[in-house]
Amino acid sequence: MAISKDLIRGHIDTIILNILNQSDSYGYQVGKSARILSQNQYDLNEATLYTAFRRLEKSGDITSYWGDETQGARRKYYKITPAGQAHLTHAIAEWAFAKNVISQLITGTIAEGEES
């Protein structure tokens, strides 16, 4: 079963921040890391990835710099900022709360006498 892109859409920034919180990285590698983390269940396409990089850089959550490649093309690397780390911490807390609420809404039952 493949995961719906609609379910992931609102979490792209958090996914990228999590990956960059582990180490600075460049676009292709961030996409590859997302595939690895999802056990090949999700593919972060290039257009979505670079749109998110621009948004995160504009908001101050990440910065970019050019790598010093000795072979091949020069790569643009992305690095999480302290503001990005704070954003990530907040997003993880929000996700944990939302995950529990959504789970209850989808699978929970109302016990007799609980109606309001």
C-alpha cells in the first residue's frame, strides 16, 4: 500500500528539517534520505523539495551554501538554523498530539453516557 501524498503534504517542511537536523545535505541526498526513512514508501519529488527549500530559507529555518566539490558539479548544501531546530521541535510535538487525536477520531468509539 502506498501512502497518500495528501497525508504527507502538510509535513514536508518537518520531514526536511528532520533530515537536515541530522546533517547538512543537498537536494538529491535529502530526497534519498526521505526514501530511506520511509522504507521506499514515499518519494519526495524534486519540484516539491526545491519549493520547500525556498520556503524554509525565506522563513529562516534553513540556510544554504555552496559545497567545495573536487569532482563533478558544485552542490548547494542546506543547513538547519537554530530557528529551524525550534520549528522542528514544535512540529514534532504538534504531530504527536495530532496523531493521537486523529487515531481516536478514526478508530475510537463513544462509550454509553459520553454523549454531550
